[in-house]
Amino acid sequence: MRIAPLCSSSSANSSYIGMGGAGGGVLVDAGCGYKTLLDCLSLCRTDVSAIRAVLVTHEHTDHVKGLKQFTKHNDVPVYASRGTAGFLLTNGYIYNEKNLRDLSELPNAPVDFEIKAFKTPHDSAESVGFSLVAPNGYKIAYFTDLGEITDSVREGAAGADFVFIEANYDADMLRRNDAYPPYVVERISSRLGHLSNADSAEYVSRLAQSGTTRFMLAHLSRENNSPRLAYASVVGKLSDCGMRLNRDYTLDVAGVRTAGEYAAV
């Protein structure tokens, strides 16, 4: 399998995860415009025809902005929770509603790996993360946009070899950001908001100690974070736990827009 973060920020989010060759793969969210999505796939040496299904984490614009155009040009199933699906239908985010599938139908997804959804705590209709398991047992856990690590998230990430996890904001930067009114700061840092760098570092350290070896930080705020700060926070926490970068684990940060990089797993 391989995972390619096509775009990742508080403005647009979308990733390709799939098998090589004829196995195909899935698009997780479609938060960038259709042309941008095609350009990003091309940079990652992936044709749009490789996408056999779309997995939607939740209905916020930065995750579904390009979904209608994608479903207009590609006749593939779109899997979403009931709460998310209701929003997508009501607000016209699906070109043809016959393509919309409930998460209970994930076992029938037209890909050569197993997909399961798990609930995530966020201020949305019904947000989820996903676990994807290859035929050889290799497991990817994918979750962004969550205010805390819950039992559902722990269960979804248990035994993962590769974890794609949000590191949305640096707490000091968020507090000092005068452009954000207090209620926005409260929303971001709430239990239904987003994970801070420190939150992510704490959970990554627990996952690493339980056997996960590869991590990618994602959904970084462009206003309240930086790749350097997020990276340093996680590396520092794991160092405190006696774990060494590139010996015990690897760590990457998903870019705002891909330059063609992807992780082969």
C-alpha cells in the first residue's frame, strides 16, 4: 500500500491510499478543487482512475469542497456516516445520490483491502476516522479533526503500523493570535475541536511504545502552527520516552499541497 497526502491544512484536505497496480485505492476526503486534485494525483504518479471509492470523514468545507465535481466526473461509491450523508445530500455536495453509501457497506467497497470506520469527537454532524488493512495485515489508521483521543479512536488505531494523525495547532500561537476571537480559540481547543501539537505528541508516544513505527502529522493550521513546531513537539516527546527518530520510528509532516511525495508502506 501507499499513502499520498494530496493537500493538508485547515483550508483543504485530501489523501490517496491504495494498493499498487490493479488493486486501486480510495480518496479520503475531497477538500480541494477538482483540477487541483488531478494535478496533485499526477504529481504522485497516480491516475484518477485508480480511485475506486471516496471516504468522507465529515462535512466541513475543507474536506468536501471538491466532492461534487469529483462525483460528477467519476462514477464511484462515496462512503459517509448517516449524519454526514444527510448534510451532503441536503447541501448538494453529491452529483448523483445513487453513489452515496452508508458506512455499514464498507465491507463491499471495491478495493483489495479492508476498511473500517470509527467515531471521532468533532463539532460536525457525525465525524469518523478510518482504518485500512492490506491483505498482508499492514494497518493504516487515519484520523484528523478531533478534539481528544477517545476509546473509539484508540480502538480504531490499535495495532496500526502507520498512523496519519492531526497536529492542528501550537497552543502558544493560538493564544497569541489576536485575529481569533475568544470563542474561536475556545472552539479549536475544545474536546470537539482539534488536537494540539502536545496532544498529538502524547498520543504518538503511546502508539510508538505499543509498536506503531510510522507517523505522519497532518491538518496543520497555517495560522497557528508550523511544520517545524509540530515535528519538534513529537520528536521531543518520543525522545523523553527513550525512542530515537529513524531507529524506533519515522515521522513526516503532510504538506499544504503535495510536491509528489508519498509513503510506501
